Amino acid sequence: MTGGLTGEPRIWALHLAVLALIAAALAGLPLYHSNVLARVLVLAVFAMGYNLAFGYTGLLSLGHALFFAAGMYGAGLGAKVLGLPAGAALLAGALAGAALAGLVGLLALRTAGVSFMIVTLMFAQAGYLTLLYFGAVTGGDEGFIIPDTSRVLMGARLSEDGPRAVAAFVLFATALLACLALIRSRFGRVMVAMRENEERSRMLGYDPFRVKLGALTLSGLYAGAAGAAYGVLFGYVGANFATIQYSILPMLYVLLGGAGVVLGPFLGALIMFYLIDIASAYTTAHLMVVGVALVVLVLFAPRGILGTLRDRVVRGLP
């Protein structure tokens, strides 16, 4: 064995080094960019959940806004109606996302391919319309503000910039390392095998429905945790987070950063967030940037930045 790290230690060291760089950036960046990075970290957790379903299991969904909104409302209504503290509200939101993803999966996974994508889109649209219908409770598109009393975690006020950035980083770091552990586990390898060749996996004795349901439920757990954190950290809950835009954004982050790459969602979220932020300064049609980016990625770079880089390293290309 040659000098230096190889195999598993090298992979873990790489991800820990990235976390260290992000922590240093949060501490050293100006306030505006530190707040932007905190928001990106939460959205990256959302995209990690999408990556578990699409990037690793091959489930092309257009309904993840439903799970994100479930987490947001699970935390927000828990705080507003039940007076839950921040920790309990975050847990309630994460579990709400996982539970709803499991229920949707029980029905949607009876389909496959384009049919699965359409069914998940229909579920998400139904969820959005339900939020509007019960606007007296949910606040509809106008939403509602989470009470400051439910935005205190371990004595730290999450309405303040410093504690909010730390909480966003802790959530992201936990989600990233848990995702890496999952992908390196036996179940993670089965997920990838299911994506590559479902029939062969079935012949080897695996149950595709059960594996996909487990992957989608975990995906919903991540999306719900991200939605809950977004609501608690930034203090706002609204039905607009259940629109189709918030199903397309995590797909875009994953495609840009690299599907099936653990760090891909973070890189994609970081680049796209700043791209939209810059475009918003010049035009109100900033969503056009999202559409153009999605078309370009699908046509010319389906493996994403890190996916393409990984392929080049594996194949020894320049």
C-alpha cells in the first residue's frame, strides 16, 4: 500500500474537509453572504433528499415540494398551534415529510418512469390546492410567521444571524455524513443496483417495491427536515413553497452538481442560488434562468459538474 489515504478513509476525509471549508466560510464571510450560505445549506439538504430518490435509486419525481411543504407546515403549525419548541418542531417537520413520502410511495410506486413522475406531480399539486383551501389555518399563499418563542434552540435565538448559521451548518453536516454513510452501506448499494438494473436485482432476491419505498421515505425525511429548518430558521411558512417551482429546484440542483454524487446537491444549490440572485438584479423574469439552465443541463451535461469530473477520474481522462 502506497503512502496517503486510500479507499474509505480518503472518501470520509474529503467530505470532512469540505465541511471544514464551509464552516470557515460561514465564520469569515460578510454578513450578507453568510446568510446566503446558511439558506443554501438548508436547500442543499432538500436536494440531498431528492438525490437519494433520483440520483441513487432512479426515481424521477416532480412532487418533492409536497414533502418540503409537509416539513415546513409540520414545524410551523406545531409551533403556532401547539407551541412546540424549536427542537420538537424540527423533529415534527422531518417526520411529517417522511410519513407523507411513505404514503405517496405506497400509491405512486405502482407506476414507473414517466407515469411515476406525473403521479408525483399530481400529488404535489393536490397538496398545494389543499393548503390554499384551508387557508384559514395554513395562511395560504400569504403564509404566517412562526412565533419567536418557537425559534429558540438550546438557548440560542435562531432569529439571530450567528445561531441561525450554526444551526444550518449542523443540519447540513449531519445530513451529509448520514447520506455518505447510507450510500456506503449495503442498502445504499442495493439502491444503486436497483437504478442500474431493476430486473437483475429482482432475480437476486431483492424486492424493488420495498427498496424504492424505503428510498423515497428517506428522501421525504430529508425534504421534510429541510422544510422544517427553512421555516424555523427564517421564520416564515407559506403555501407557495408547495408549488411546482420547489419540485423543479432540487432536481436542478442535483443535475447541476451531479446526480448520484453526495456533494453534488450542495454545489448545485450554491451555484444556482447565486445565479438566480444575480439574475434577479437585472430582471424580474429570473425563473427564466432556471428554465434555461434546466434545458442546457438535460441536453448537454446530464451528469452534472461533479458527476462528469468523477467519470473523468475513473476513466483516467484528461
